[in-house]
Amino acid sequence: MCGITGIVSLNRENIGEVLVKCGRKLTYRGYDSVGLAAVHEGKVDLRKDVGTVDAVDKLLGLSKMKGDRGIVQLRWATYGPPTKLNAQPHFACDDSIYGAHNGNIHNYVEYRRELVETGHIVRSENDGELCVHAVDKYYEQTGDMLEAVRLSTRDLKGAFSFAVGRADSREIYAVKMGSSLVAGVGNEETIASSDLPSILPVTNNIIYLADGEMLALSPEKVEVYRIEDGKRLTRKPEPTTIDVHAAEKGGFPHFMLKEINEQPKVAQDVMGVLQGAKSDEWLNIIEESKNLYLVACGSSYNAGVVGAYYFNRLAGIPLVPSIGGQFESMYGRALDEDSLSILVSQSGETKDILNVLNLVKSQGRGKTLGIVNVIGSTLMFNADAYIPMACGYEVSVPATKTYFSQTVIFAYLAAMLGERNGTLDRQEAKSIVRMLSQDLPTQAQATIDHTGILAKNLAKTLIGVKDLYCLGYGMTDGVAREGALKIKEICYNHCEGMYSSEFKHGPLSIVTRDYPVIFVTTPEDSWMVINHINEVKCRFGRAIIVGERESSLEPYVSNEVDYLEVPKGNIVLNPMIDVIPLQLLSYFLSVDLGIDPDLPRNLSKTLTVD
Ligand code: F6R
């Protein structure tokens, strides 16, 4: 979703340079267009166009813009196509009020009409512009910006945050109404932004906000107010230890490759967290619940599918996976006070997931356990308990290390629950925990080292392939879905991930000579998967195998390049290990196709809209 950052300083002249630097850190939230409003000597200079921060900076000289305060916005288009006119920030009717938003204004059509009928000059088709006009409307009535910003939120329906300022005032105001917003207090300057990475270049002193709160930024301080009644709240900045350099590429050509390479360390870090003091609290909340639902989107959902297999295999406990947007209509009425909704989200801001969080909380239908990466996110603050993924920043739009961490979390929880309920004996549970904490980091590293070149060679043979399948069976079901998602997301191919025994129930008809089908398999299941491979091979299709080396599988690959062999290991580790060559395959194919895997078109890392 979009990203906004506003800065107010005492003496800066180079606001453009700082906002570009901070804005660049939000690129993963949107790169359809970028705009910057800088206030210099009481005048607002507003420049914006289609493209990434760097592209628009080059075109319009954003980083050379002078001023001591301003707002930058990065857009992921929802209302109105990605054009210069729809780019943000916007002016209100004249250039005295400027502002930008993140999120969606659901009453866009009615409210735009109302504004136009009452004389407002609304220029774009973008809902963010309405936030600026709403403030303008109330400023005309009250002559007080703080009050105007507060009252404007009554007119705007939806989940959003926005930042707004006046040319003749040194303050910038921001509201948090369902979309993320954090603030920072630096040296003679303050900042508010959609996300921490863009605050860290300015300061480590952070103020976290709750929905329904608003800010007034001045060079000296950040004042926090409750929107409902305008009451001033006391909120002290807290220092964060999050490292600004974690959000840099560290010598890798892309964040995605860096993040794939961080997975061995993620295994260590997340296992450290899981074996820490809070472990019992998390296990208790699961154990005390009767019905377990796993709610997530995209890669997090795919990891959740793996989680369901772990819960069954290691603990004999049913865990029902559901896509976030589908949950209410499929399972909502079945939720009761004994239910636990495990909400998995890297960003902790995905709207589809927050909708479920709100459903459970507003109706008192059981508990929620968040599994979340972004510290300070809405999910982290509002779930009954949360498990951190301990991945540090995941900057690249395609998820890699967070999927990995999520699968480790599920394996650990399942093993511990299995021990508690007697499905596993103590030794079995201990050996799984040892595998996860000791063997997994080494195995993951060996897999990266060994499959990098294999994936690179295989990618070369897939250039020009527009359509393929990626099939899994048993423990590799979620892995295959995740591999397919990576390929379609960053290679712009149609790659469907599905259960391998389902392929014959229709999709098989697509197979003609050399049609590629990737099979992700383990030694435990290959006796069955061979049947599915045969169904493809006897129709002259091309089988590509991801898994351990097995002599029974060798005859099915026509060319050695089609065997993406992973190091031998235990079935419990397969879902983490087998995904690595698929991540690498999609990465190399994307690069070979001339695509930037970190910023695939049309996407955004944080989807705060319905
Ligand atoms: C794919 C990807 C997305 C996210 C999905 C959920 O690589 O990154 O599919 O997994 O948008 O995001 P979170 O986990 O932040 O809720």
C-alpha cells in the first residue's frame, strides 16, 4: 500500500534530500508514483510523477527541493490509475493546504460529489485528495488546523492515515485511522511515517500510535491527541534498537537475494525467541482453545498450509487454514468463545487480516494469536498475544525469509504441543527442537550453497516459458504453492501451485510435449508422486524435480538440469529446505527476464486495503 512521510525541522534547508532518503526506504509500499511537497519561505513547491523515487527524483529534482518541512508520498494505485494527476501529495482548492494519504476512503464517490457540490475544486480521481479537501473544509469553518484535521476524520470513511500541512504554518498534522503511522523525535526535527525504516535515517526515538489518534509535529515536539474528543495524550518517545543498516542491500544485487541468504540466521534467531520466556504463554493459548483457525494471505497463507500439516503430523491437532479475505464468509459463524484465530502477517498491517482481528474482537468470538514480523504493527499491538518472526526487515516485495520463519514457528509449536498431548514422546519432541535449532541453520546454508548454481542453470531453460505448474504432496503442499507464487509474482508467468494428486482432475489437459511441471517431493512421498510424474511424462511433458536425490526419480528427468537436488535431511525440515531452490529459481529467472525482483509491477509489500 502507499507510504507517507512528513518532516518538520527548525533549520533545515534541504528537506527534499532528506525526504527522498526517507521515502526511498518506503519503496516496498508503492512505486506507481512519487510526489514531494516542500515548504520554503511560506510557499509550497509540489512535484510529482509516475515512477519510483529514484526515477521521479531524476526527472524532477526532488532531492534538490528546498525547505524546512514537507511530505513525501509513494503510491500503490487503488483509486484512480497511476498517473501524474493522481499522484500524491495534493493541494486543496488552492496551494495553501497540501497533504497525502495511505489507505482507502470508502465513501469516495459520495464524498467527492458532496465536496464538488459545495464548491471544492477536486482535480484527480484519487481518494487521497479528499483528505486534503476535508481538512480545507473544516479549516474554513474553524480557522484552527488541529481542529480541522480532527473533524475531517468524521467525513472520511475507511481505513487510512494522512499527513497534511499549511503553507503558512510550521506544523504538519497526521492522523491514524486504521492504517499504520509512527512518529519520531529527532534533534530539532520531528517526523511521522507509515513505517519505521523511513524514520530511522532521522532518529531512533520512536512514538507508536493507536488507531483513532492524531499528531501535531513541530520542530521541537510531537503532540499526540485522541481524535474522538481532541484530548491531549501523554506519549513519550522510546529508543528503538532496530538497525537502519538492516534495510540496506549489504553487497547483494537485490534485497531478495540478501533475504534468501539470511535464512540460516533467521532459523537461529526465531528458535532463540521460541525457546524463550514466552513460549509457555503461546502454547497455553493454543492448548486452551478448542477450534484452531489459521488466517493469512499470500506467502503467509502458504506457510500456514505447511503449519496445518505440522499440527496434524506432530500433534494430531486440526488447524484449519483460511485465506484472510475468505475467513468470515467461510468460518465466521462457526467462531465461538473457544476458538483461536492464529493471524499470520509479515507486515501486521494486511487489511484482510485486520478485518478478521476486528471481527473476533468486536464480537468476542474467542482469542487471537498474531504471528508477526513488523514490531509496532497493528496486529502486534492488538492480538491477545503475538509471536515475533524475528526476521528483521524484509524489504523485498516477495516474501522469503518470513515464510521460512513462519514454517519454523509452526514446526516448533506443533512439536511442543505434540509433547504436551502425548502424540510425541519427550525424546521425539526434543530431537525435533534440536533439528530446528542446530541442524536447520547448517542445512539451509548448504542448500543455498548447493542449489544456487542449479537454480541459475534451470532458470536459463525456462526463459520464454509463460505457463507452468508447481505441484506438492503432503508436507510439500505449501512449499509448491509458495514456489508457484514466487514465480508468478516476480517472473510474470502463469505458474499454478497445487496438490499433485489433484492435477489429473482437470489441469492435466494442459500438458503437451515439453510442458513443464515442477514436482516438489520428499523421500517419504516419492512413491506416490511418481504416479503423478508418470501421468505427465507419458504425455511427453517435462518433469522438473525439487527434492533429495533418489534413484527412483532419476529416470524421469530428461536432462540433469531438471533435478534441483537438495541436501538429505529429515522430513520435518523439508518445508523449509525445499522452498530455497524455488526462491532461487524465481529470483534468477526474474533477473534473466530483466525484471527487478524486489519491485515487481503492480504490487506493494504492505496491503492495507480491502
Ligand atoms: C508474496 C507476498 C505476499 C504476502 C501477502 C501477505 O511474496 O509477499 O503474498 O505474503 O501480501 O502479507 P503479510 O504477510 O504482510 O500479511
